[in-house]
Amino acid sequence: MLVVMNAHATDEQVRAVCKRIEELGFRAHPIPGAQRTAIGITGNEGEIEPGTLDELPGVVEVIRVSKPYKLVSRDVKEDPTIVRFKNGASIGGEELAIVAGPCAIESRKQAFAIAEHLAHQGVRFFRGGAYKPRTSPYSFQGLGEEGLKIMADIRDQFCLLIVTEAVDNESLDLVDHYADVIQIGARNMQNFSLLKKAGRAKKPVLLKRGMSATLEEFLMAAEYVMSEGNYNVILCERGVRTFADHTRNTLDLSVVPAVHRLSHLPILVDPSHGTGVRSKVTPLSRASVAVGADGLIVEVHNEPDRALSDGKQSLYLEQFDELIGQVRQIAPVVQRRVAPAGTVAARLDPASTR
Ligand code: PEP
Ligand code: MN
């Protein structure tokens, strides 16, 4: 159920409706929109009797949301969600979010070399795995907390926001502490206890689509996070399993407009895991921006041939420069832009640091 408040409803009226909802044993989610505030009602104990909330001051109407996902839905919020960060960057607004970096943090030297290069290209978000979900237990598993500390230093040095994956409850607490965005990987998209914990975390959540998840399952996973009160969710298409074997996964770009139609949440595309092949990353980045993605997440390495994970899909630094140059040209066609390239010093003005 959804309570639509009058455009002029006061904060006090919104609070009073929320209080009534909670008294009835449900959870209230006030979601401010451009025109008016809507209050999503969740809880798994049935529904509130019709008429219970309609007469409260400031209420315009009470709507039954027929879709299984509620808070994620455009019914709750018509205008797109823009996730905003302290340094002025955002995800979901006019500026495309470019997230780039290695698959895994391997050493301080490797991570700093890559970050320095990216920071000069107009990248605002640095990605790097400290906890790696690997198919083989004998493959490099990540540096753990040491990797997180390296990335926190990268944030301070280059004014980059840190996006990194949490794989379990313990790593989620640490990622919430050190990073700026908590990534939930494809393999954990339906790890419901982890999703709920991410919903109680302070930082925004980047939720990757499971490798065989339908759109509805994907949105329901986001609903888990939002139902716990964390409304800063960013979706990410990263390819699904199909019969095709010319790529590691099949990048489902059609999901981007499909998500935008049903949900107010932003969606990024990951053409690195989506294809698994370096030569396909730039063409599919161009296509992702053209199809309306809110940004890209791309694996880049200073020495891809020596990478401890996903080297084959990691771009060389110069290849990334070409990619961002092309994306910069395509962006205006779809009313978007990419942050200007420039020196790190210029970006580090005192007003914009954390
Ligand atoms: C990653 O981004 O490093 C990763 C492991 O991605 P995914 O969960 O999409 O496989
Ligand atoms: Mn990877």
C-alpha cells in the first residue's frame, strides 16, 4: 500500500501518518518526490483495512500497489532517484557515473598506479575488490581489510569514491566502514540475509544482477535492501548466462530501459563481466550509454597480463582513455555528460572533499 500525500503536506502531517502506520504494526517509508511525498507501507502481516488512513490530514489517497515490489516501483516515486555523495558526485543524475578500477586490489603500488591514471580522466568512482568471490578456492581471494585500507587512502589522495564488494556479514561491516558504496555481487543477489543487512547499512548499495535472475527477481532483491530503510540502491546489469559462448556472459542491455520503466532506481552497466573479453568492453560501453544506462563499471589494470583476477577482461590504461573519450562524445546525444578530465589538484578543492 502507498499513501500519497498532498503536495503541500507538512512534515508534521507526514510524521503523523508514519506514526499511525507503525502503530498498526507496519513499517512506514516516507519517500519524498519532486511533486509530493509518498509513504510506502511494508510488512508481512497482511494489509491495512481500507479507510484507516484516508482521512488523516494531508493524505490525498491510499493506493494498493499491485506489483510485488513496492518501494522500488515508479508508483512510489515518479522521478528518478539520484544517489548523491559528499564530494559532489552523484549516480542517476545528468552526469554519468563512471566507476573504474581493477577487479582486485593486489598491492598498494598497483592500486595507486591505476587510481592516479583514472583520477586524471574524470573518473569519480574507483572500484577494486578486497573480498573476491572466486570459482576456485585456490584462486586469489583478495587482500581483505588491508585492501580496504588501501582504497581508503586512495580516496584521500585522489578524491575518488570507493566502490567495493561485501561477500558476507563480516565483510559488509568493514566495507560499510571504509568504502563509499557497498557492492553486492551477482552471486549474492539472492542472499536475503546479506541484502537485509545491507539495508541497515549507512552507505549506498550497488546491487548486481544475478547471473540467471529475471527482472522481477532483480527488483525484488532491491526491494529487500529498501525494505530495511536504505533507499540509496543502484542496480547493475553485468550479463546473464545464455547458450552463447563467444562471450563469458550475455550483456542484457534491454534490461536498462525495462528497469527505467518500472523503477525509479538508477542502473549501471558492467561490460567487463558482461562480456569477459577485453575487445568487447569499449563497444558495449558505447552501447550502454546509448541505451540510457546511468553509468558504467569497468575493470582497468596497469598490467592486465599479470592481473591476479579477470586480466582477460581488464582494459589497459590507454584503452580506458579511448573508452571514456568515446563515451564523452555519445553522452550528450542522450542528454548526459561525463565529468571533465583534469588534474587531481583541481578536483581537490577544499569544499568538495569529505
Ligand atoms: C566484480 O565486480 O568484481 C564481480 C565479481 O562482479 P559479479 O558479481 O558481477 O560477478
Ligand atoms: Mn572481476
